[in-house]
Amino acid sequence: MLAPAQLAARTLESSVAAAQGKRPTMEDCHVRIDSLWRLMGSPAGIDRYPRAGFYAVYDGHGGRRAAEVAASMLHSELTKRLFQLGPDALLDEALVRDALLDAFAATEAEVVARATARADGQWEDGSTACAVLILGNRLFAANLGDSRAVLSRAGTARALTVDHKPGTEEEERRIHRAGGYVRLVGGIERVMGDLSVSRAFGDVEYKPNIVSPVPDVSVVPLGADDEFVIVACDGLWDVLSEQDAVDEAHRRFRSAPGAGLQAVADGLVNAALRRIDCDDNVSVVVVAFDALVEGLRARATGGGGGGVARPAKLASAPPDAGGCLLYTSPSPRDGLLS
């Protein structure tokens, strides 16, 4: 169990960018919430809870309905469970992990219920999910599928999640134990010769176990070298390595330090769209830690890291009155390129 000091407040700033790209439809959804407890209103004792933020990307396949349900529900289910634990229990990483698993399970149950309740036949939709919860000075990352979260630590990319691909040894064993198989189709290993991800919300044809709805959860303590997190769908990661994405974000900070965090998210999407092999939707959420962005800006202007005045609030897409910006029906341009 962590000491209370490790739940110290951390100011969070975020931005998001998304583009439909070459795809005929947009099937991604994304959520960013810099002040998670505002979803609970202003109950007594809320000031005892650590600063918390939630950020997620949902990459739909076969349609966007599963992604929309997940994007509208997962953060609410998680926030209720964390609040019910109380501030002292949030020191226990195992309890927070259980809350994440329970929130994913509740969201999956709702997706499946809606998918199978239609008179005109069940949905075939599914969705990956990559969610980052920042709770004080700890980061929890939970993922299904091949959307990914990456931390920039002193300029070096650190993967926070592992893709769930059918061809990996662990996932292929799990699929076989569940009665399924993996087949190579068009050079891509696919579950039952169909899906290129092995864990997801929805995909009821392959539930409950062939395509798993159970996420992997990792926990990382955040320190002074941790600068920002990128949460993105495979539209970014298929064309940029983790280090390439971190380097591109740093270039954006250096080239336009006054433009704010939105320029970083836009720049990452643009970097993907410029690649000739990018043929997917691209959604990117960037989450920055204020003291570390302060250092980036100081370096960008040739100053030192110490004794720098705290910067003004980073520019980003405006939040609503509840302190969150929720995208469940984005209407992105075909591209952000200019």
C-alpha cells in the first residue's frame, strides 16, 4: 500500500485530435476528463480525494455502436466505484485495479445487452479500449485490443500497454483453450479467420471467451521525469513507433511552445496522415503534467528547468461546464493536413 504522500495532487492538461483519414466512416470515439470527481458533483469530503483524470480511446470495428456505448459508460462506471471506495482505500492499488476490472465488465455487459436486444438481428460491432486513469501520482492503464498508451519519460518512450493480437503466443493459447482458432488471412493473423484483435468490447459472435473482454491493467508511479502520455488508436501506432510519436510530440513543443497542447495532438495526427501507408481512422489524446510541460517550454525558449515561473493554463479544446470533454459522436474532417 502506498503512503498518502504518493497521492499528492497533480495538475493535468489534455487535448485531443481525430481524423477519419481514408476510411469511408469514422468508428473511433474518445474521452478526456481532467477532473474526474466533478462527475460526482460536490459531495461532502470530496476535497480528501486525490486529483484524478481519465483518458480513453475506443476504436470500433464492424460499426461504431460498441465504441459509442463504451465511450459513454466506462468512465462513469469507474468513477462511481472509485468514489465508493473512499479516499483511504484509493491507496490500495489492488482495489483500484479491481474497480477498473469491474467497470470494464459492466460496460461489456451493457454492450452485449444492446447488441443482442435488437429485433432486426444482433450487432456485429466491437471496439478496442485503451484507458488511462491518473490518480494522484500513479497512472493505471487498462486496455483491450491494439489501441495503446505510451508515456514520455525524460524523452524516452515507455509502453504502458501491450497489444492483444491473435498471433502472440499467450493470446493464441488463450483462444485455443476457449475453443477458437487463429488463421492467417491476407498476411494477418485473425481470430476465427476474422478479427485482427483478440480482446475487445462487443463482438458477441465470439463471446464470452474467444474474444475476451477482460483488460490487462498496469500501474506506473509517476515521477519528475514523466512528461506526458499519448493514448491513441492503431491508426497512429501502425505508422509511427512509440519513440517516433514521443519525438514528434517533443518537436511540436519545441517549435511552437506558445501554441499549447492542442498543437501537439494535431501534429501527431498530421504525422500519421502524411504517411502513405496510413489507411485508418486516427485518434490521439495527449495528457501533460504541468510541471513537466513547464520544463519543456523552458528548454524550448533556451531557459533552464529550474526557477521557471509556472506557465499559464495550456491551450486546448475547451471543456464543458463539468470539467470534461466527451467525444462520443465526433465529426472529424477527412484529415487535419494543411
